[in-house]
Amino acid sequence: MSGERVPAERTMVFDRIVDLLTRHGADFRVMEHEPVRTSEQAARVRGTPLERGAKALVLDTGGDLVMAVISAARRTDFGKLKRHLGSRRVQLASAEAVMDRTGCLPGGVPPFGNLFGLRVLMDPSLRAVDRIDFNAGERARSMDLRREDYERIVRPEVVDFAADL
């Protein structure tokens, strides 16, 4: 692992995820690796296909934050999200808002909005894989999880908001 200092609140996020998954009998494993900033870098260091990456985006809808989870092999169609949410404004939340709400830096946010009091929208593109990979509260630690366990535990709203890369 690199010399990146991990603040206590991010370690706590990791511990909360492990606790949640363990309590629900989920099939998961932890991977430690060099810090990554993009989904492509994460897939490379994990040695997994980009499609398995569950990219968690914290979005600002003009006063409220929501989480959108999508396959890392797809891009987000903000128009579709605006229509679904009935909001004129949907954009990525600021790094400060993400850190304040989740205790994580952008790029390290796990797809568990339920841990942060966030509504979770999941694009059906993730249903194309049996397992998902995601950053676990920091950029140098990831998890691999059965996708069915993820849906059972988080109970995201399944909404089509993807566009091809």
C-alpha cells in the first residue's frame, strides 16, 4: 500500500461496510491495492473487467443529495436522471459535500448510500454481472461482492440512466 494517510472516518466507513455485509451473510472479499482515481485504474489494479465496477456517484439535485450507482463501463445520462427525479438540476455533488455526507473522498465512495442516509438509484447495467467491485471508503481498498447480495442489502431503486461510453 502507498503512503496515503487514511483519515479515521474513512476507516470507519470500511468497518461499517464489513459489518453490514457480515451481518447479512454476504459473499464478499477485500482487496488492498495502490490508490486509484478512476474506474479504469481500479479495474486494472483489481484485475477485473470494467463492467464489474460499481461506480457510486453522489449527486446534487438542487438541495438534496442522492446516490446513483452504475456500471463503470457506462456513463451517466443526466437528462434521464432529471426526468426520473423530477428535478431541473442534477449534477455531481461538490467534493466538500461528498466528504461531509459520506466521510469519503470522491473516487472512494462505496455504493452503499443507505449507510449515509442517501436514496440509492441503480442502473440495470449492473445486472449484467454476477459480482461487483467497488471502492470501500478509500481509494486503496476495494471489495468484490455478489451483485445479488448488494441488491438484497441496499434495495436500490432500479432506474435506467446509463448511456454508452
